[in-house]
Amino acid sequence: MTTGVDSERPGAGAPGGSEAFPDDGEASRDAFEVFRDDWGIPHLRAADARALARAQGYVTALDRAWQLETERHRLLGTSASCLGAEAVDWDRFVRRARLADTARRCFGRLAPETAAWVGAYVDGVNDGLAEGASRAPEFAAVGRAPGRWEPWTPLGVWLSTHILFAGFPTKLWREEVAHRLGEDRMTLFATDGPGTAGSNGWLLSGGRTASGAPLLAGDPHRFIEAPGVYQQIRLACPEFDVVGLAVPGIPGIAHFGHTGGVAWAITNAMADYQDLYREQLRRTPEGGVEALGPEGWYRAHAHTETIEVAGADPETVEVIETDRGPVIIGGPGGASGGDQGGGPDADASAEGPRAISLRHPPRVTGELGFDVLPALLRARTVADLDTALDRWVEPVNVVLAADTAGGTLHRVAGHVPVRPDVNRLRVVPAEDPAYAWREGEAAPLPRTGAAGPGGIAVMANERGLAAPLGVEFAPPHRARRIRELLGARTDWSPAAMAAVHTDTRLASSRPLLSLLARAPGLGPAAERLRDRLLRWDRHMDADSTDATLYARLRTDVVHRLAGHPALKGVTSADDPWRSAAYPALFHLWLAAVPRIGYALESLLTVGLLPYEDRLAVVAASTEAVAAAAEETPPGPWGELHRLSPWQALPDLVPDEETRPGLAGDHDCVLSTSGVPGVTDLFARGPAARYVWDLARREDSRWVVPFGASGVPGSAHHRDQTPLWARGALVPVVTDWDLLHPTTRHPEENPAMTAAEAATAGPAVPVLRAAVHEQKVEGFGTVRLVPVDPSADVDLLHGWVTEERARFWGMGDHTREQVREVYEFVGSLPTHHAYLALRDGVPAALFQTYEPDADPVGECYDVRPGDFGIHLLIAPAEGGEAVKGYTDALLTAFIGFVFRDPARLRVVVEPDARNGKALARMVRVGFELGPEIVKPEKTARLAFLTREAALRLA
């Protein structure tokens, strides 16, 4: 059922001419090749798996040097040495949790061949770091050079990335709720009401697709970081050829991949596999630490470390480990380490403050599951994949998979220890043997081989397959909505999946709107608001002002609930996040208002408040929001609901385009999750999107929030952001003939040294972020960068005032007038001006516009999908025209326009007297339209449809 797989493999029709990257002094088996597609996504090819791992490390260091350095510091607990005091809390936690030591242990238990494979990846990282760092301005900003990676560093990166995934700090919150509101209220805020997890995945059997083969699609929703947490990549050698989303710093492809024979994807299973123990510790006369265990007091491990802090004095932290695990909160009386608080009931023990230790599988077993990673790359069937996943450890995931033979898989993978159920709920006493793990045992993992009812399987963090393994899950709304959408047709294709990825129906609005419908005693303005919201379609669309009003009402209700006497024990001055007993790192899990916001659906349905109180709260909120709306009418939801990604360092040049306003909300399929009651900005959302096609891998699609490169200002730093923001995807290119062999990083300008690039400013066009980059065979690489009216005025004035540019209509303009024209163009959201660079040299002025927002739109019937362009070619160097020059540039411009699937037809309007331009347009496929009379000229319309452009391509 698959086609073309063999032709994608290295050596089968692959192009020559690419440059190998041998390691100096190594045998040729360590050589590898780097290709890039038009989006800068690396496609790597090598003679064997180990050389390929080295290539992956090398290219990741080139593209993501600063990101790798950030992750290395995070796992070592040395982030504050670069980022200052704000990173101390994290550094203290990872040192106390002994993540680096756990990574060393787990590396020591790897199979020898896996250890060598991971080591090859690390060698590649170290080979590429210096070059990658020379391009990354962040290193200069912090005055540091990149540090060397150790063989175990990738395991530490994996640990630090996922240590908080299972949400063990929620147990601290439940303890506080039980203590302050009563034991029977411990799970009052449990999130089978709205939760913070939001990943989606779905599998369609061949009976529901146009091709007759399975489709696998979804989007992991995580905290969005810049650069992104996923790296689009292809890894090819004689053993395998895999495309997928890698985690920078980790070899192979762990979570989302397509080998040509089998494809897989995951979501967080919401399993509970980390425990917190309340420890009793005491200081010995000689300064050591003892802990109380089931058999009495014993000597615990203890040592002190120093945290270097940029711009401040160093801080010390005492690292303590008991038989349960590392102590992450509190310590013995007089303990050093910066956070002396002993946690809940800190003064309850005569021996001194209590402390809390963390027990999790990798620390106990020395296994992290990295032996699975090479096996995933070699999988050809769901049976291969299933066998490999039996050794997965953490995080615990739900997995969907399908293969080209029609096989499907739906299972949980990971290690969940066997212990009492109460361990999953709360902090348990360390000295009581009843709460110990059953040594050597793991909970059975649910699985099913079927695609699901009706040929549909869905995973959306809900209480489903993994229910026996967890406590709190996401509500069922996303899973139900995905099934509803998928069940509506049986001809699904990769292109159609965007409709599911971007669905904005908010089912969790029902309880609040139901109370609103019955709210008593509303004034006239509040009644109008009620009627408006009850007519609302419940879609959190970016252009919806009703969605904004709903969000305002929800926020007001959250705050009124926080002020209700029934919740006083955990709000205001009694809010647990204010407690000095806990390190600041855990305050996010301990704050009451976000907890109320996420649990709003359940709090408005059942819970502490009588029905009449809930009605009164909603009525009061409706009055307040209605009054505010009378004074300040709501704007579109997308103006408020903007991306706010985490960055180790803020942008050197802030760019609003990287923080787009989006549709969606935390319980939509498009789960762009703000914090209800706190902020409408969102930091959690789709960290990638993918569609894996099991009929034709080359029809698969993917996208990430930013781009393939982590280098600010590079062409592929954030070129996928516009696509990601509107739900579009990038084609997965598998034909080697369509890729670009490269001997250098695609952002490198051969005419500039690294030092020149580092000191040059954004006024230099070649250093600006490109909106499009395309290699035109036999011509060079064309990049489109935004015009800077001030920096480019001399260049533009020289071009537009030449006699050859008389049809441009600016022959008599002064430099100041030219600058003003392009400042005005730049101020319009519908019009844009770009410089086209050919191999870094300005080659043309390219302008785009929306016809219905331009005077030309008054001269003809504008169709949906029409897109206007203007083109002015630069003077030929030396006065000699180059044959095919304009046609080559047009190829790139048309590629830019039609990469957006919403654009269906290009419109041009050259001067009717410009016979050369009209002839050129006809030659490349435009159809001539009527003449139109504009104030400045008589023009001739010409149109190029998407279909005609594709035929030309």
C-alpha cells in the first residue's frame, strides 16, 4: 500500500555533488552528507547508524547551539551562571534532585551499542558547537563560550525536560487543600475539569481515508519555547530512512516518526509514577544528616554544592538523599541550601523540620529507556514498534501507530511502579513501610491493537486507555470533538487534517453559559450580554468578539469564586503559593486562582457552592462585564490571546510577528492554553503539528511554531510561524532530487566572515530574517527580506528613478519621498515590500498587496484568494542583462505566493504600454485580462492561477 519508499533511500537515484563531512583523521565510514529542503529542514545521510548519529549531533549544534547550551546548563543546575538570579530556583531543584548523577547512572546501564550510538551523537555536537556558537548572538550577549558535552549529557537533557511532566507538585497542592479545606475536599480541584495538558493524536484506518491507507495525525501541546522543543529532521542510512520530530539534544526520533513502513505518535498518558515522601531528618553532631526509615534512624547521603550566579554572590545548596530518593524540599534543622522551609507541618517533628523527597523510576532502576531509541528507527511494522516500546521508561505515554500493511497499535508505554493508591494522591510518610514500592514490579500497561470504533482512535490526555495508571486527566471534550469531526467523513486526506488541528469549539463553556441563562435579576446591559453569549456559536475564533466577552466573563467568575468564603482557606492571604514552606519553583502548582480557573467547569457543576450561590456569582459577573463592555467594547479574541513563548534570553530585536494572536483555548482541539483568571496570553500550545501518510510518505506534512534554525535573523529562524499560526503545514520532502546539498549552514553568507556578520546590524539586508528562501537551479538562492525604508532608501531611490523604471511611476521622487512611500507601505497590514536577494546581493524589489484593500480592487471583480504583486528588477551588473534572470526570480516569487494554500490567483497590473513586461507574463503562464484606468496609468491586468503555476513547476 505504500509507494516510492525504496526510491527515497540513499543510493537509489540520489543526487551527487553534496559535500561529505568527514571527521578529521577518521575513516570514511564516519562521513555524512547534509541536505536541506526549502524550509532549511536538515535531511542527513550516512553509511551507518553511528555516523548518522554523529551527523545529527553536528547539524543540531550548527542550527541550535544556544538551545543546546541552555539545555546543558539546565540539567547541570548551572543556568544562573549565565542567566542570573532568576534561574537559581531551577538550579537548586535539579541539583537537589541529582539529575546529572541520575543521567550518569542511566548511561552506565545502556547496552554497549546504544552507548556508542549516543556517544557518536555527542561527538557530533562537540564537533559543531564552536561553529554554531559563532553564529548565535546569545553567546556574545552573556559573554560565554559553549561548554563541552559529556557522553551522558543527552540523558540528562531528557531527564530535565521531563522531570515535571508527571506533575508531582500537584500532590503538594492536594495536601494543602486537605489541610485547609478538609480531607474530603482533597480532589475538589481535580482536572477532569479543565486541565493544563492539551496534546492530541488520532489514527484513521484505511476505511476512512481517500487513499485506503491509514493516516496518523496530531499535535503535542507543551510549553512553547523559542527555539522550538521539536526539530524537524530526516535520518537516512542503509538500515533505515526516517522522518520525524526530534528533541534537540537527543539522538534519534523518540515521539513522532515515520520510517516508511510504520509511523507513530504519542501523547502524555497522565500516569502517576513519581512519589513524594515526607521525611524526618536530623543533623548529627559532626554535621552529617540522618533520616528516619522503617527500621529507625540511618545515615543519609549529604554534600554541599555552590551555585554561581551572574551578577550576584554565589549560593550554596545542601544535596541530601535518603533511601526513598533525593530531598527536594526542606532539610534538617540548620541545613544549608537556600530554602530552609521544611514543607507541610514543618514544625510537627521534635527532631526538626520535615522534608520531602522525590522517588521516580530512573533514579531507582538506573533505566531511562534510551535503548529503545535506535530500535524505533529500525522498526518496519507495528509489531516491531510494539516490541521496542516494551522497554520505554519515561515519560509514560499513550502511543498510536500504523503500518503500510494496515496494522495499527494503541497502547501505553512507560514504567509505572506498583505501590499503594494513596501514593498517587498525596505526600506519604517515609518511615512507614506500607507506602514502599514493590521492588522489581511495574504496573501492567493497557494496550489494544484495534484502530478503534469506526476505524478511529483518539488520544487527548483524557481518562481513557491509561485510566488505571493516573489520578487526574484532561476533560473528555477534545477527544469527543476530534471523534465527532473525524466521524463526519470517510475520504480524509493529509490536506484535510487542518480542519481538525484548528477546531475551536469550546465545549467546557456549557456550565457557565447554563448558569448565565438562569441568572436572576439582570439589568438591561447584562441581559443584552446574556442574550449575545447564548447566541454565540461557542467557537474561540481569533476574529470573534463574542469569544472575548466569554473570556472576560470567565475571568470575572474565577475571581469572584476566589473571594467566596467557602474557598477562603486557599485564597487571598491563605493562598498556598504565599507559603515560605515551598521553594518558589513550585508556586505555579500551588496558586489558587489558576487552580480555580482550570477547575471552573467542575466547580460550577458540583462542589462547595450551593446552586443559588453559583447563580449569584455568575449574575454579579455578568453585570460587571456588561458595564465594562459598554465603556470598552470587546476587541477580537486574537488581539488578546497571543503567544508568549519562553526564551532563555529575550529577542535581541523584539518582533511582534513572533507573538501572533491565535484562535483556540485550553479545552479546544486547538488547545492554546492561557491561564483562566490570570492571563489571556498563552505559553502552552501546539509545539508541532504532523500528518503521517501511510500510503505515500511524501504526502505527509508537518510544521513547528518557529523554524528549522535557532539562529536569530536567519532565513529559517521563524519562517514557519505564519503557517503555524493559521494551521497550515509544510510538505515532508522525501525525494533526494528535490533537496539542496550543502557544504555549509544555509544561513552562512559566503561574502561575509563570522566576525563581520557578528558586528553587522539589521540595516544590512543579508542579515535580515527572510520570509522566503528558495534555490533556483542554475541561478542561485533567492531570499525575500522586508524592506527597511531608512536603511534601503539609497538603493531604492537609485532603482526607481532610472529611465528603465519609468513605468514604476516614481521617476521624479526625492530620496525623502521614496522613504516616505515605503514607510507608508510598511504601515499597512495588507501591503508589503521586500528586497529579493540573489546569493545575498539585492536583485529586485518585490511588493505584495491584497487587491480588495487596494485601488485596483475597484477596477475588477476580486475573487477570494486573489493576491497582487509588483516587481522591479534591479539594474544588471556591468550593464549587461543576464538571460533568464527575470524568469528565475519569478520562479521564486511564485513559490513564495503559492506556499500559502489560501492564495489561489496572482494578479499583476503592468502599465499597458509596457509590452516587454506583458510578453514576459504571458510566457510564464499568465492570462491577460482587461485594461483598467487608474489615476496614474492605464494598466493591463494579468492573472496566474495556482493550477497554472503548479503546471509550470
